[in-house]
Amino acid sequence: MKKMCMTIGALVIAAGLWAPLEAQGPGQRREPDPRSMGGGDCRDNPLNCRDTPNPLPPHDTVWIEEMTWMDVRDALAAGKTTAIISTGGVEPNGPWLVTGKHNYVLRANCDATARLLGNALCAPVIPLVPEGGIEPPTSHMTSPGTISMRQETFEAMLTDVAHSLKMHGFKTIIFIGDSGGNQSGQRNVAERLNTQFGDEAIVAHVQEYYDYASVSKYMAANGVVSSADDGLHDDPIITLNMLYNDPDSVRYDARVKAGKAVINGVSIADRAQAMKWAKMIVDFRAKATADAINKAIANKGTLPAAPRQRPGGN
């Protein structure tokens, strides 16, 4: 029994379970240094100090997750105080498109929008959103691979992300969503936080981003005209928007090889032409979104909801 107690005691010590008690003793724990940032202590290394110059040149990215903390600090100081929070989804999209369709689209569109604005950064894409009832499965949840969030879970995630950004000094926080089920939650959170933050930050849901009808109309005038309806949760606009970010996300090479590089009568088999169309879509959506963001900022919050347009919507 004595040996067993000693063994248990050794395991407790090894696991660090006694550390909090030991740390309470005098001299065992230093008071936090208010100069510290970066995950370390300023007193241990000057690279952990809030005012230490960045030892590297800025990285060419607008994605917060691809930046160091010093990169973000310096971007904020340079006036990049708008943060775009984009929401996608994981859902079925026919036989050619990967389940993360919306997330691939947003990687292209948020990047282009932030660069066009010039004073914005992109938060990591939130890939999990409401997709239907989980048990019993409804809507997209009837297809394998779908991951759904309860509405309250989704709104809690948006709230915490936006609040985190505000605490770091972002003055304008924008929600854009690439799926219909994301819009109401974004609007709810934006309106609550805009009231809560008052003059400290503007929070707005930009419904105008989710306007596939206008994109379809624009591209039809530029030669992308559907002549058929394949009856899939897919269309030329979404396919091309994904293609711009990652050809594998639409199974491009495999489809061309199998003679399946057509959607709703529009062929994407000519890679150069398809990429030209894809860039037109990304540029059009970035311009429309940037304009809508500036209007929301001028309004100091979310603009009134516009009527849902058809066709369009993915």
C-alpha cells in the first residue's frame, strides 16, 4: 500500500497537478509584464515586447491567420482596422464540387475584397454553419459529409470572433456569408454587437455580398450563358468562382479527362477561358462587396435587408 501511494504521488507530481499549489508560494510566480505580447514574456526575450520592431518585412497576405502577431500589430497601426469575417459551410454540391464549396469561394473573394479596400484584413473563414437539423437529419444533413451547427452555436461563434477582433483594435467588423442559411445569424449578431460596442466599433452584416443573381446577370453579358439545367446544387458561377481558388476543388483535371467539364450547358474545358471568366467573377464580387462595405460603414451598421433575388443562391 505504501509503495502504491508513493507511485500515485509520483504520477501526480509528474502530471503537474501540484504545480498550482507550489506556484502560490512566495517567489514562485512573477507578476505579468504589461509589455508582453506574442505568447512569451518581455523580460525573457525582447521579441516578446509590445514595442519591439518586427525583425522581418511584412508578408504579402491579408489573412490574419497567415500573419504573425507583429504583422497584425503593424497592420493595425498602419490603418488596416477593418476586419472581414466570412462564413462558408460544408454541404453536398453534386458530384463535381467538394463539400467545402463556400469556403473555397471565400478564400478568393475575401482576399480580393480586402485588397481592393486597402484597409482591411480577413479573419479565418468560418467553415461550419447551420446546414439543417442534425437529429433527425433535415436539409443538407441528409447527405453524408455535411456538418451542421445549431443556430445558437453559430451565433455564439460569430460573437466571440467579432469581440476578439474588436479587443485588438479593429474599428470596423464586417460579416459576409456565401450561403443562404448564414445570413440571418450574421444579421442578428451584427445588430446586437453594434449596439453593445457603441462608438468603439462598427459591426455590420453585408447582405449584398450574397447576390448570385447579379453575378449571373453580369457573366451572361460576358458569354457565360446557361443553356440547360442539370438539376444539381451547382452552376457555372459557383464552379468558376471555386476554380479561381483551387482547380482541384471542382475536380477540374479529372472532369476534363472524363468529358464532364460542362455544367448547365457551359463548358469549362478551355482552361485559359475558364480562368479568365473566374477572375471576372472574383473581381466583380470584390467590387460589389467593397462598395457595400463602404455603404455599411457610412450607415454605421447593417443596411436594411434587400428582397431575395432569383435566379441565384448556392
